[in-house]
Amino acid sequence: MADSILDRFKDKQDEKVAVDTSKKLKIGIIGTGWIAQAHMVGYSTCPDAEVVAAADLISGKAEAFFEEHCIPSDGVRFYPSHKAMLDNEELDAVSICTYNATHAECAIYALNKGVNVMLEKPMCVTLDEAIAICRAEKASGKVLTVGFQPRFDANTKMLKRIVDSGELGQIYYIQTGGGRRRGIPTPYGTSFITKETAGIGALGDIGWYSLDMVLDAIGYPKPLTVTGYKSDFFGKNPEYMEKPEYAEVFGVDDFAVGFVRLEGGIILDFKIACAMHMDSLGDTMILGTKAGMKVKRDGQIIIYHDIAGERVETPVPKQSNDGKDPFNLKIRYFLDAIKNGTPSPIPSIQILYNQAIIDGIAKSADIGEEIKIVIPEI
């Protein structure tokens, strides 16, 4: 019986499509921090794309980035800002790998220039910024996608297939989130922890992924209200931080929770931490009227349901990515959308809802009460 249930969710193999390399898409990289390396690797796997330009506000950083990572820079032009690059290059697309606080500025400028955008997560810092990005995308007619590579992982896609199958029945409650016992992101300096550059902390660094995983699985219903809480006890503690000066400039959240009401009568219970005295904040759970589904810390998916009056737990076999790196796939699907004139692999309206929840948690925490989420027409 369990095998017959699992048969419903067997993945269909992607059809292999030949890549037309007769015309290479010209790519620019904005921001050459550590995440830019993954973008460079992704583009290197695509024979129909070539990186021709790079920009960074820090003089010489872009050139040093290419040299440090042994990336050939022949024919690559370097610029001191995203504006200088976009004003002087005819590009098909850009990857935006800058500080969180500058995502909106760079994305809007690129879209207004008629350039397609791969925007690293988080989309931006505030809901107002997200709305402005989506409006610029609509006006430009270009492709905008946000870097949520877990979307292309076979096990993440399995969650959506299970929900779409109807096996769980009507979804009414979701618990999700994640946490690090000691994981404030400072290996690359202070860009992830100062208000001026990061804007948001654990909410934007890892919270986005947890939210997208479950919201995508259930079809991204519109968020209606949110009650939020956030704290910064660990980031501001010089005894916790590896360098006392980090505590002095820490200006974002290191822990946050949100209680969100979604369309369709669904409750979302969300919590995220990059520092805490605990090993875990619990497993992800999606509760339905016919069955429940749990995603354990090791990624194991289990369906809890009744069969012939008996309570049954059905482990879902781990799915294989067949050697395909989800990060590289997000680059590949972005390029395919540009070339084929197809929709963005990750629609901006979905990420707008994600941003609305993050923004709502932060605002609710600041005022200490529940707020309504208002999203205007784009």
C-alpha cells in the first residue's frame, strides 16, 4: 500500500534540450564577494553564456576576485559601480551579488536599462523595495528571478508534488524555520551584520529559504496578517562574538519568529535563528485534513496518515538530483527564460509575498502588535 502511494510522486525525468550556442548571452556581475564565485561557476557550465563585465564599489576588488579564483579575465571589463557598467555595456543579463541593502537599487537600474536580472537572495530589505522592483520588472518586460536554488532540488520539488496530489487534504497549519546554534555570518566581515549593508539578519540570511520551501509547496497563498518578534541578544554580546568589534556594529536580528495568517485559512508558524542555546527549532511540518507531512533535519520526508483504520508513517525515498547542482540549475533556467521568452523560473509575485512576510515580522516586532499585510497592485 505504501509503495502505491509513493508511486504517485515519482519524478519525471527532465527532457534533455540541446543548447543553442550560436549566440552567447553577455553577462555582467555586480558585486564580487564570495557568492559571486558560485554565479561564475554556474555561468561557466552554460556554453551559451559569457561573463564580459564585472563591477564592484571597492577599487581593484573585481580584478582581484577573478585572479584569486583563477577565473580567466581576458575580454572582461571592470567598472567601479553598477551604473558605470550598465551605462557602458550592452548586456543581456546581470547577476546581482551585492549587499542586501543595495539589491533594490541595482535591480531597478538594470531593469530600467532593459537588462534581465538574476538577483541573489534576499530579494531586498523592505516590502516597499520589493514592490518597486516588481514594478520595474513589469515595465521593462524583462526576466527577473531571485536566487532560491533549493527550488531546483529534487527533494524540495517532492514536497510540492505531494501537496499537489491531494494526499494531505486541506492544508490548515504549517510549522517551519531553522536555526544555527552558533552561526552568525561573520567569516566575510561585517556585511551580513550591520544595518547599513544587511538591513535584516537571520530573517534575510536563512529565513527566506524556509519560507520559500513551504510556501512554494502550497502554492504561495497571499499573506494577510502577521505577528512578529525579533531579538539580537547574541550578536550584541562581545563574549559571544569572535571579535568584540563585531558586537559593537551588530545591527540586525539574530532570532525571529512570526505567526502568519494566509489566504485559505492557513496558519504559518515560522521561527529562525542564527544563534541560540538549542540544537534545533524543530522539524518542518505541513498538516492537512487527510494526512500530515514532516521534513526532518536530515531532509527525510515522512507522511503520517491512516490506512484501513491504522496509523501509518510512510518515509518518502530520498530523491536524486542526478548529479545536477541546484545552484547551476537556477542559472540555466534563468538563461532559458531569457532565450525562449518564457516566464521567470521563480516568479517575482511569489517572492513579493515572501518579502511581505519578512517585512511584516520586522515591523510587527518593532511596534509590538499584529499588523495587516497590504500589497498593492503591481
